[in-house]
Amino acid sequence: MRRKRERKVFIIGLDCAEPSLLFDGWLNDLPHFRQLIQRGAYGKLTSSIPCITVPAWSSMLSSKDPGTLGFYGFRNRADYSYENMTIATGNAVKERRVWEILGDAGKQVIVVGVPQTYPVRPVNGYLISSFLTPSTQRQYTWPNELRYEIDRVLEGRPYDVDVPQFRTEDKDHLLKQIYEMTEKRFKVLNYLVREKPWDFFIFVEMGVDRIHHGLWKYHDPTHPKYEPGNPYENAIHDYYVYIDREVGKLLEALDDDTVVLVVSDHGAKKMDGGICINEWLRREGYLVLKEEPREPGLVPFEKLEVDWEKTRVWGAGGYYGRIFLNVQGREPQGVIPADQYEQFRDELAERIRAIPGPNGEEIGTVVYKPQEIYHTVRNVAPDLIVYFGDLHWRSVGSLGHGDIYTFENDTGPDDANHAQDGLFILYDPRHNYGGRMVHGAQLMDIAPTVLELMGVPIPADMQGKVIEV
């Protein structure tokens, strides 16, 4: 991929875009993506573990794994206490991401909607922060004056960093919000790409993720809640078509010195249900309560009266499971002797893998030890990372479901989980790759590939490699 001539790079980020939909199922309905693929190179992009928006985008753009980054999801243990949690905002990202490296090399950058860019930091160019921004009433752009240009472009309509609540039963309202957010974002993108100087441009559209989680059961015949002929059967397809059309308008503004990358941080798949991990731990004697919950119904783990002097293990909910051990000398009321930690962890991992589905069937749960999958482990990682049913099941942390299985999400309606493989397309106007499929590309390969294309030295501590096409 080495080039004598330095190039500009334009990255189209689609959070959660699923390769089986974009590459296979709907490609003939997506003329602009199809053209990029037919003249470019493409393939699956193996995500981070866990394959969650945070840490995946920062892992992609720093070429560092989550252990090196030191965060393992949106919420992380702040220390080894039982209560203190921290949100992984932009302040959690200590490693330099690709636009910072490029900016230091004198390249002008534009960054829009990349997760973990709030609070805003200065860049050599322009930045609009992402969906973790609490409010656009706060500074959400660099420079701050850019917000006034956005106001003019949108004619006074507020810029949306996210949809307020994608876990809702009001699907019509959800679709309206997603389309409004996306329409505004592309209007701003079209302004920036044409009116501002840049060598490197990246944006991330969150609408793909939101529509997958909100409407997956309506389009996937294999989903347990799918109903043929439902009114939202084509909703996800139609949104992909809309994205393709908007991307086409952006592509018109690019010259032949600009390489285009399309990337997603992970894919999507149907969610069959949830494994109530703390209910299972309680039934198996690992988790002990001081008293039963006073109120009927679902009780979040944080509101339980846990007997820490008798509890050996607890878990957290989410698209993947996080398992924490209560270790002597580490946690305040640790129970598991430190010299028995590894044996205990191995035995627990084996038991979790063996949790069957509701009909006694094997579901293919995968359990990871952070120390075995990361270059290093910083801050407080889970003791075990669990993909229930290889991500066809989510982890549920609350109690009160009456079973270890649930088919209703405790944080609101959600039909999809994440899939380990995202996607990438690399299109270079000066090199026709003829639709070459590339195998083995990893999330962390994107940043060094960008630096190589742009003639900027690749830092030796980057963990990915240049994608060879």
C-alpha cells in the first residue's frame, strides 16, 4: 500500500453497520457503497473485545486494545471498592488517536461525532463531539465558534448528538428522531467538507446503531419476536438506502487525491434474550444478599443489600457480561484467597460457559480473561468478560425476573446485540482494486493504515498493522 504521494483520507464511520447487510443482502440497493466496493477493497473488520462502541472506536483510532486504553465499556470500576463507577468520557482516553497524531504532523483535521470526544479538546482543525455529550448548550465544538456556523447551517434547529431514547415502544417517533438526527448531521458534513480546509476527515453516524437496537426484530425472520408483514419490515433497509444516498452527496465533494474508508466498529445480530447473571450467581451460592428486596419487580444491582462478607462473585449487565471476583487483599471485604484466585476463576469460567439455554440446549457462551487477550491490563478490568450465547444473549444485572432467563430487556426494548465483526471498505481513486476481498483485517489496523496513506510515521507502540490490499 505504500504511496510516493501523500494522500488525503476521508473516513465514513457507521456505528454498528453489519457486513451481511451492506456487503450481501442489500448491496444492489446501495449504489454508492457498491461503487466503492467494486473499485476498492473490502472485508470484515474484527472488533475489539468487548465489541462495544466504547472502547471500540478509541481502539480503532489509537491502535491500542481496551486493556492498554484502560476502559472496558461505558461504565467502569473506578477502583476496587464496590460502589465507585466512572463513565468513560473523552477524559478517559490517554492514548493519542489518529487525528491528534496527524495534527501534530501539521495535517488539518475535521472530526465529527467520534465517540469519546467530549469534553472537547483542541485539534488542528475542527471537531464536533459525540453522543456522550450531555448537552449542546455546553461547548461541543472546536473551536467554540463553530457552533454558531452550525446554527446557521441548520437555520436555528438544534444539532443532535444522539436520539434521546432509542429503547422505546414508540417506533414511529424513534424513526422520526433517527432521520432528523441523520439529516442534520449530513447537512453539517456537507458544509464542512466543502467549506473548510482538511487533510483528514472522519465522521461517525450513530443512527445505524440506534435503528438496529430499536427495530431489528421487525426485519430479521430468525428473530424470536419477528412477525411477517409487520409495518417496520423494511425500516432498517430503507435507512441504509438513505445513508447511501447521503454518502453519495459527500463523495461528490472529494477529489482524486482522497482515499475513502468506510468503517464500522462492530456488527449486529439478533438478540434471543438475556441471561440474568446475578440471579444465576445467587442461586449457585456465589452472591449473597443481607435481605430480600423490599419492593416487588425488578431491582437494579446497585440497590441490593449485598452481604459482601459472604459474596464471592457479582456481575454486571450489558451487551456482554462483566464478572467481578471479591478477592482478599484487593476488595474491601474480600472473600477469595489471593493464592486461589486463578483456580477459582478457571472453575467459574467453566461453569459460566456451561450455562444452558432455556430448553437445556448449549448456547455457545465464550468467556475471556483480560490478561490473555490484551497486551496489558490497566485500571480495573472485569475478572472475566462473557459473551453469552456468543452475543445472541445479553447480560442482565438486575434481580426480580423470577428466572435466570428473560425475554424483556431491563433497560427498555432492544432487539439486537453486537457482533464481533464490523466492516471496512477502502477506495482509492488512483488504484482500482477491482472489488478485492481482504481477510483478517483488525479494528486496530485502521489507524496505521491511515498514517501510511498520509505519509506520517506510524508510532512503534501501535498494536495494529497496515492493511495490505
